Amino acid sequence: MNTHALEMPLLPAVLEWQVQQTPDAPAIVFAGVTVTFEELNQRVNQVAHFLLQHGVSHTTRIGLCMPHGENCLESLILLFGILKVGIYVPFHPSSPSARLAFVLRDAQVSLVLTEQRFASVFPAISTASPLLFIEDIQEELARASTQNPVASVLPTHTDLAYILYTAGTSKGVPKGVVVGHRSFMHFFPVLKEQLLMGPGDRVSQFFSLSFDASLLEILPLLTGATLYPVPADALLPGPALTRFLQEQAITVATFTPSIWMALSPPLDLPALRLLLLGGEACKAAVIQASARPGLRIFNAYGLTETTVGFALGECINNGEPPPVGKVFAGSEVSIRNEHLRPVPPGELGEICVSGACLAVGYTDEELTRARFVVDPLAPGKRLFLTRDSGRMTADGTLFFVERIDQARRLKLPGALLVDLDEIEALLWQESETVRECAVEAFDGRIVAYLCLQPSFLHHLGQQHTAEEAEQAAKERLDQHVRQHCPEYMVPKAYVVLQQMPRTESNKLDRNTLRTEIPIDWMSALLEKKERSASSSDEQMVAQVVAQMVTESNQELAQLASLVSGEPEEAQVLRWQEVNIVLRPYDFGIDSLHATDFALRVEQACRVPIEPQEIYSPLAVLAEAIVYKRYEQAGEISEEHLL
């Protein structure tokens, strides 16, 4: 296949070409099941023909909502089937209904493929966007043709490939990035020619299909490599994920630097020849910890708006932060000042991108005009403003430095990007409650500062104390955010102020908010507990469990504080009063600290702990520790299994 042609062949043609080359080679291996390239293409074709029979064309937007780490073979077959004849729009089952409803409307989704168990997560949908349950269409899929669809129904270079939603806008909604088939395949030649992927490679697929990083993992399949989706029980950084990489003899893996470091390299992974790191700034320490003979490490850089990535640099263990390397063929990068004029080599400026990697734009036309601009140096050429600062050497080597608007964005472990302005905009929507608000972040924890409407306080103050009125406002706002955002975007604390701090020019003084207003984390966590305990049964269970595991909870509190660097107050928390819904994550134990925390729990409590267990509610984890201690002592009884 000519990957240097004027127009790169599109995904359907590349898949069909690879099937001809290696029909009997393994394409995907998951849960003990192996599917060959020929079998994969036949099942993908059945999905494509099924969709065509239901009126789908290359302009139809088709939603796919499948669980991450489960039924991965089915998910990938559906994904490829959609891409052959339509436009792919992923949904995550854990997303709030309000967000799902927004994406359905904003992306103009015509139908959604999902499982019956996820029917309840979708809001009431008009007949224009019906749900098709995978369980109900199996017989129809089995009867569909296994032949390649005719060329007339396949997408062209000008058609759209997918719409992905990423960190939101100041309007309080996520932004939909629209990507065409032409740019979708722009980095495929890099996989074959620079990274030398092909038959014999065993590629892990770790990221959710809702993230564009998953595409970087999936496309190697088109080189003849075999794809190994990571099962749900190994998705957290820890021994289970390491065992998966070892047992499957993975040769190519993609992770964020924080996830990779959570696995505590160097690891005993003799088969691993290629490690791709991206999604976060890569530090020299990551390379120093990971470098070994036979392992090539690459630092990848790109955004959803640049179709996953447009630059790649091989990392050298020289103690220096690695560059993101050279730009892919067909794309161009320049470093510009605030007037979009080039800066001299080596100087800092905004990274600006043009060429084959660019997405079509956003579903929001206003946002498209603001970020995809006309290059003043080349009229007629589009220029994407990344809002990242960087520098470029005279030989064209690119270095990423930081987000220009980093103060308003929060990067969580696992490449999750939180736009603080999006949360702030949601709070402003509650105008009957909020007079003014601001959202900031401290050490990975989101805090909402509030000035409440006098009318709201006056109304409640007739029947409640001022403290009770403030608590009611916090509960109302917390519920509003939860209806629109995933859990990781919900503020950990709500701080009520009489007035916001101001600068001399009467602007909001965010620096004062971040540095001079103390936060009572203990009270915030207990408030979170009270908001979460929604039933008397749950409260009763919490009391029983709390009495049973007080000793273990105190140990966990000390360990969580030690590992995460929590304030001193965290060491004296009265864990017997904490509800079972709180997790170590709420106290600073995230994926970056999971392995370390699990090891410390094992050492302190003298029982085996898997990293994924520390994501359980605290009291559930403590109960498990108590159970394991009794089990080791051979003293299990019904009394101990309350």
C-alpha cells in the first residue's frame, strides 16, 4: 500500500488491504478469544450492512455507548463498522444524563448502539435518536452480508469520521471536536515507517474509546499488529495491569507518564520494545526510571483538535526533559507571539499548527472561528491555536512547555482534563442561588467559592438558621453540578463568602482566593458525606460498619495522609463518623498514588491488598482488611461478616 500517495487511503480501504495480506493472522485477542483479520472484517461488514439497511449513510452520526474494559471485542467491531459507513460519536456509560442529552443534541446523533443495561442512563430520546440494543440485533447482524460494502457507500476524503467531546467551554458545556477521514489517517504512515509496527507486534489497548488516545492504540491493527484490549480488572495502575502486560507479552504500549510511573518502572517486561508516552508533560525522571536496552521510548504530542497527535520524539536518557520531537509529514508547526508572528528559534511562544492533522473544527461555530483562524502569513491557510506554550530549535525540534491557560485547567492522572471555567459556568446557571462564584483548584482538588443571593438566604432564613441556609445552597449547587458532570469534576469543597476579593481595578482577585482564604477540608468532607447518605438504611449500614472497622479506618487515615501529603488535619480525622461512600480518592489518593498506598496498607495491616481495592469506599476497604485478618487467623464467623 502506498502511504506516500497524494491522498492517503482511508480506513475502510486500509483495513480491507490488510485483510488480504494477513487473513489468518490474529487481529484482536480478548478474554481468551482470538479473532483473525478475515473474521474481523466479516463481522465489521455485517455491522456496516446492518447500518445501511437502517438508513445510515456517510453523513449519519451514530452513537456508541459501551463499557470500558468489557465486551471489548464487540465494541471494536461496532466501532469499525460505524467508521466504514457513518460518523462515530462515542458515549461513556458513566456520564450524567444531562451531558448525554447535550451531546445527543449537539452532535445531531441519529441513533445509538448500546447494551440494554445502559438504557436508563440516557434521557428521554426522541424517535430521531433511537437506542438500538446490541442484544436485540444479534440475529439481524448474523444474517447481514459479510462482503465489503460497495465503494459508492464508503466515505470519501471530505467526509467526517468522528466527533469526540473534550474539556468544555466557558458556556458550561463540553466541546465537540469534528474530525474528517482525511486527517484521521494522517499519522498512519508514522506507525509503519517510523515506529515499524506490523505483524508480530502485540499492542495493548488501555484507554477508553471516549478518549482520542484510544485511536493511537487501535490504528496499529491496520499495520497487521494484534490488538490486546485491557480487561476491566486491570485498568487501574498496579499489579493486575503489570501482569496483563507480562502474560500477553505486549510489545507496544501507550500510557500517560503518570500512569506508567504508577506501575513503578523499571518493570520486568522483556517483550516490550516500544513505549509511547503522551497526554501529559513528560519529565526527565520518567525516562531515567524506564530506560533499558531494547526499549524505545517516544514522547508524543497533540490535541484532539489535531487528530490525536502531530509530533513524536524519541527519548534519550540524558537527564533533560524530552522534546516532543519532529512534526509529521503533511503538518506544519510554528511558534507565534500574541500577534501571531513567528518568534526566533529557542524563544517561547504559542504552538500553532496547520496542515493535514487539523480537525474540521468544533460543533460550536463561534469556537471554531476563535481557535481555527486564518494564518496572517499565508492567506487561505488555516491555523489552529493550541493554547500551549513551547519553543522550537533551529533544526525543527519541538518542546512543549505548559498550557498558556494552565491556571484555569486541571490535569488529573490518566489524561483527564478538567476545564474549571466549565464548572464555574454551571454554577452561574443557578442564578436564583448564586450571586457570584469562582472555581479554583488546589493540589488536584476542585473548590467552588460562592456568594449567595440575599433573596435565597432571606427566603430560607425565615424557617432556618443562616448556617442551615448556606448548607441548603451547597447541596443544591452540588446536585446541579452532578447532573451535568462526571464525579471527577464535582468540587470537593464549597466555600461561602460574603463578598469576593477584588483587585484595584475591581477584577476578581483569584490569587487571593487561592492563597489567603483557608479551607476547612474536614468540614467539607463531612458535608460531602452527609450529601451522599440518602437513605436511613445506608446510614444504618454506615454506623454498623463504622463500629466494626474503627481501628482499620484510623490506620488508613494515617497512611492516606502520609502518601498523599494531605494537611495535618487529615491525620486526626474521626473516621468512625465518616460514611461508607467516601473513598481514598477523596483524601488525595489518586491513580498516581495507588500502588504506593496499596503497598503501605499491606505493610501496615499485614494483609494482601490490590491497588484497585483502594478505590473502594473507605469503610468497605477497612471491612475487607478486618475480614482478611480474621481469615488469616482462621477465626471467621457470622459475627465477623456483618
